[in-house]
Amino acid sequence: MRRIAVHPVFLVAVLLVMTGAAQAMDLQGHRGARGLSPENTLPAFAQALSIGVTTLELDTAVTRDGVVVVSHDATLNPDITRGPDGQWLDRSDIAIHDLTFAQLQQYDVGRIRPRSSYALRFPTQQAVDGTRMPQLTEVFALARRAGNNAVRFNIETKISPEQPQLTLSPAEFARALIALVRAEKLESRVTIQSFDWRTLQVVQQEAPWIATVYLSAQQSWQDNIRRGEISSPWTADFHVSRHGGSVPRMVKAAGGAVWSPYFGDVTRETVREAQQAGLKVVVWTVNEPGDITRMIDYGVDGIISDYPDRLRHVAAELGLPLPPATPVTP
């Protein structure tokens, strides 16, 4: 008998239809659209909105004069930053919190340093020279300008218990973000996420109407869970050893609404366990179509991707509802 090859996307689509699971997926553009435009910049967020995403995922820092800005790092990253002289930075210890917003605007973050390992990872990213690090309020304004009153904002506090000198304290950082979200009247469209769960505890205590997202990673290159140890400085006095070895149970005990693990750490069973505990599961950072399909097959609630165009394409192939595209220029 002749064997007929069936594409795995087709199989997943059939399964979703048969089980009635073809529901809305939270399509999140990572740092806007890092694979396509300079990360965490207005061009990247404009591209994500133009493609059509449910959520803009981004990271924040706070300047010396109290301005909440969008940056993945607490310090200026020499792989993406050129100084006022147009030259690439040769140091990585310039803390954003030590600069005023006016000083920060002298730096260009519109291009990856050529021939760097970072550039090799994102060969399709299109440079936009002259791009500056935006204020968080500018991202909100961009979405309004796009006429998109539904897109959500998944905002990370970039803070580390191992480098406290680089940022505000957890409580001060969380309060700065809460105050801004409240001033913008966006509480219902914002989630606050972090690997440093101390900031999330402050949000839950002082702004319980803002949902919290507990980021986790258990990899050699990043590990805030510290499964092999008796405690972790990242997880606010919670530790997996005291919750039966289960990260979802740990997140639930901490009061989270969403568990956001690295996609390589999850299984179908852990996704199910988290959802049965009442948590949503949003995985990061999923870029390859096969991995996107597998995560959807696992039943995750959302996917964060550097390539929202790929994410949207796979979701469309599987017949999932798609958010509207709202084209806008930065």
C-alpha cells in the first residue's frame, strides 16, 4: 500500500478542529519584531502592529530623572549602540539609570553591530539608522496612532538581584511602572512580567488589577529557578523544591496569572498542569515554524516570537483567529 505523507501543520489543524480547540491565540511580538527591525524601538513596534499582533512584548528601564524607557538591558548594549560620535560603544557598563533621558537620546540604537554574533543571529533585521531608545509612553502613543485600541502590552521589568547597583530597587521600579500605566489608563491592557519575581510581588500588593506574568528559564545560559539549589535570589522567597518540583505550582503559590517559560522547558504535561491550576501559559521565544506548530499543539495560550509574521502565518494555516493588522509609521 502506498504511504501518503501528511504535513504536520495539517495534522495539528485537523486536531484543533476535531477537539474544538481552534481558539484565539495570544500572538506576541518579541521586543516588537526583533527579527525584522531594531529591537525595542518604535520601528519594531510599528512593524508588529502593521503585521497584526495581539500583544507588544517589551522591556523597561528607568533613567536617572525617572523616565521609563524601553530597553532589554539595564546597561547600554554595545552590540546595538553607537555613541554621539557615531562609533560603536567599546564598553558594556554604562547603566541607563545613571543617564538622564536627554543624555540617553544621544545614543543610536538603530542597527546591530556588523559581523557580531548578534548580527549573525538576525540577518534579516533591517537597520533604521538614527533610531533612539523610546519612552514607554511613546509606544502607547504609537498604538493609539495606529487606531489599535485592543492591542495589549506585556512589559518586563529589567532588574537583577545579582546587580542591584544598576537599577532602582524592586519596589521603586514596580511603582514607577504602575504609576505610568495608571496615568495612561491602560491597566486592563497591560501585564507586567519579570524574571525577578520580587517586582511582581510588589505589583500584586499595590496594583492587584494588573495581571502579573512569571518568567522562567531553566537553561545553562539563563536559570532563575535554580532547581539544583535550595533557594534562588530571583524568585522572591519561593522555590521549586517547596512545591513538589513543579514550577507551575510555584507560580500559582506566588499569585501569578500567567506562567511564561522558555519554550524549550515545557512539555504537553506541564502546560496542562499549569492550565488546570488556573494559569495561562505564554511561551518565549519561538521563532521556527515547526516549534510554533508544536507549541500550539501543546495547547499554550500564547507565543512570543521575534518574527510575528511567521507566527501569524502558522496561526493562519491552523485556522486560528487572527488579530487585525493596523499599519502605522513610527
